[in-house]
Amino acid sequence: MFQGRPNRDSEIILVGRSNVGKSTLMRRITGRSFKTGKKPGVTRKPNFYDSPKYNFLLTDLPGFGFMSGVETTYRETIKTDIVQYVESNSNSIMAAILVIDGNSAMEIIKRHFSRGDLPHDIDFYNFLIDLELPVIIAINKIDKITNLDATLDDISHSFGLPPPWKQWSDVIAPINAKKGEISPMISILQNLLHESKRDDLLQFFK
């Protein structure tokens, strides 16, 4: 499993497929740059934003699913490591931000369903829900979506959240991490932190 996790009691994790913008979102939230893999979309190990003073950790986990040029065996190893990491630290995880590429999500989901497979994003979402973790579905790259409401309705429905998507504003957050348009996600996080009596962490999410 991944090594080097700072020993903190409170953590928020970013998870999702490769190349969906997790690292960009991490930089946007923290204002810091983090090392990623040598190939685009391939982060080999977690990136930690550590705040010992507040006993808090923001973690960008490696991407799962298909990665160009990466063998299936290695992809499965990464996914197993991610699952083990989340399970091992579930008592500390206050929220999981599942980042998906809004522009390509439905194409990928439909392709998996047509083969009789459960899409990785939905499988991982169910895994997080089974662990009773609060999940935010951050739908990234919304500037590339032609019919936003219809697409968000389709994505919402595929995750078992009946349309219209706007009734799930405490779960679904349309964002554009590259342009810094992440206020819907920040709003959900702020509410979660307030409900968890961790207003001291609101300073990290403005």
C-alpha cells in the first residue's frame, strides 16, 4: 500500500480516473504545486497537503482506470492500493471528492454499460458510500460541455441520483478547476465541515 501518509485525524481525499483534473483541483485549493507522474494523468503516489497545526490532511490520490501506455496489471495494483488506503483511513476521512471529466464521462459510462461492466467511477462511488463516507461528485471541465443541464442530468442518473441534478446540490458540484470556478464544490465542503464542527478548517476552502 502507499507509504508516507502523515499521521492526521482529519482528511479529505480527491479520487477519480486519470487525467480528470484532480491535481489541478489540488493546486487550485492549496495554491501549491505538487509532483505528478512523468506521463500525463499518471500520479504514481499520493500528494499530501499537510497541516500539522490543524491535524488535517488534503490528499490527491493517484488516478485509476485506463491509462495510455500503462499495463493492466499495474493499473489494477494502483486501484488496489487506493482501495486499501481508503479502507485503512476511513475513520479519518471527512469527505471524498470524486472528480470526473464532465465532457467524457457519459461516453465512458455508456461504453462500460454496453459491455456489461460497471464503470470505474460508479463502482468507486458505491465503494465510498458503502464505507459511509460523505461523497462530493465534482464534475470538472464543464466549459467543454455543450448542453450542461442535460449532461449533468444524465451523469446524475447514472450514479443513481434521479434527475434533475440540481436537487442533489449537496452532492453534485459542476466545476472548472483550470479556471478556478469551483465555488459549488467549496460550498458543499464548507457545509460538511460546519456539520462536523470543524469550522477551523474552513480557512482551507474559501
